[in-house]
Amino acid sequence: MPLTKPVWLNAADRRRQVHAPLDESAFFGYERIQAREKTERVVRHFNSVARVYDFMNSLLSFGIHHAWKREAVRMLELKPGERVLDVCGGTGDLAILAARRAGPRGAVVIYDINRAMITAGLPKVIGTALEGRIRHVQGDAEQIAFPDHSFDAVMVGFGIRNVTRMRRGFSEMCRVLKPGGRLLCLEFSRPVWPMFRWIYDLYSFYMMPYIGELVAGTRKAYTHLPESIRMFPLPDELSGMLRAAGFSRVDYRRFTNGIAVAHLAIKSK
Ligand SMILES: C[S@@+](CC[C@H](N)C(=O)[O-])C[C@H]1O[C@@H](n2cnc3c(N)ncnc32)[C@H](O)[C@@H]1O
């Protein structure tokens, strides 16, 4: 399947990349690789951007990602004292918002496979009022290192796209949630209006890699980003995956014409 840019993957290919068994191929951006190599590639990818990750997010999204994250965490309706897990938590933006809402009796865990990303986010927590409320744990989303029914809420922001076996990742998130617990999945998606999508495609494929090279010193990482977004399940497909992983009520909300989408799912009681 030789891909030309920019292209949004069709439903069959999106399904194939979501369900890649480990002995088969997987997509890393538009590149087809051995599925068992994907996690290592993802770790290397985030090693190359960790230092500038927050800055680049704000630059490339014109700061809008902060509003998406705020709104998405608000959708979780966290209550004081709740325990929250931030899977693929990276530099901790969602965790920080959640910790403020869960209050001093609450606890939030940033769970990420990449040490460099965790380290890059530490200054946002250490020495602040949130220090005692946020913990950092390094680990794989496909094998979450917590017992069943440990959390009131689980979040995954712009991370599940990178997990080789997404369905496995969602099942793990479901497992560690208490019955009735809530999952928030915030991810990039396909803009709804064709004209807006056209402009977004041009920006993503011709501006983003250029800015990535100029500011972050890596064109490759910021070429992979728009490619991986175009391989990701559309909102209704993702809702189906969440139901298959053990969640009941699944709703979603589009932000900025669908550039980002927040899914809220409840674990069956
Ligand atoms: C795009 S960043 C998102 C960070 C943060 N959630 C945010 O919204 O800014 C994706 C994160 O997912 C992490 N990640 C990728 N694959 C993972 C896996 N299998 N298990 C745990 N974390 C993973 C990466 O290391 C990276 O920090």
C-alpha cells in the first residue's frame, strides 16, 4: 500500500493497524514495521522530542491543546479524594489538571513507558503544592502495573495512538478501573469540514515537519505525528473498540471541528 501524503487511511487499513498481533506487521506512521518492534520505535521517537515536547505542543497547536485538555478533564467530573491514573501520561498535563480537581485527599499516577518524558515533566510537579498528590510510574500501557479495581478514573491523552495493541491497552485500563469508573480518552482525529481538513492537511504535512526541524531539530518526529493521526480509528470506530474492551456508556465530544476528540466511557458495574 504505497501511501502518498496527506492521506487519511481507509476503514480496513485502520482496523488492520489496530488489531496487529505481535507476530505481524504494524504501522509506525505510514511505515509498515514488525509489530514487535513498534514499542521500541515509539520509545526512541519520544526520546528525541522529550526535551521540547511541551514547547512544541503549544507552538504547533497555538496553545489550543491546553483548552482541549482542560475541557476533557472537566468531562471526567472528578470528585475530591478520587484516585486517577494517567496512562501514557508523559509530561503530565492531564495529571496536573486532574490532581487539582481531586484535591489534597486525591491521588494521581502518571504512568508512562518513557523515562525521558516523565523526567521532562518533573519540574511542573516537584516543589509545587501538587508534589505529594502526583506519583510517577514507568511502565507499559499493555501491561499496567496495578491491581484490578485500583482507580476511580483513568485518562489517556494523545497516547493510545502509539500503543501497538490498542485493544489490549483499553482492556488493561478497564481492568484497573473500579466498577462504574470512568475512562477519558483524548486523541487527535479527522476534522469534519472538508475545507478545514484540507487546510489542516497542508499545515500538518508541509508546515509541521518544517517547524519540527527548525525548532526541535527533528523533521522525522514531526512527520510521524501527522501520519499516525491519519491511521487512527475515527470516533465511532473508537467507541466500538471501547465497548469491546468492557466499557458501557460511551460518548464523545469533538474539539476544534474534530481535530481532537474526547471519549468518555464508563466501566460496567
Ligand atoms: C504524545 S505523548 C502524550 C503525553 C501526555 N498524555 C499529553 O497529553 O501531553 C504520548 C506518550 O505516550 C507514551 N507511550 C507510548 N507508548 C506507550 C506504552 N506502550 N505504554 C506507556 N506509555 C506509552 C509516550 O512515552 C509518550 O509520553
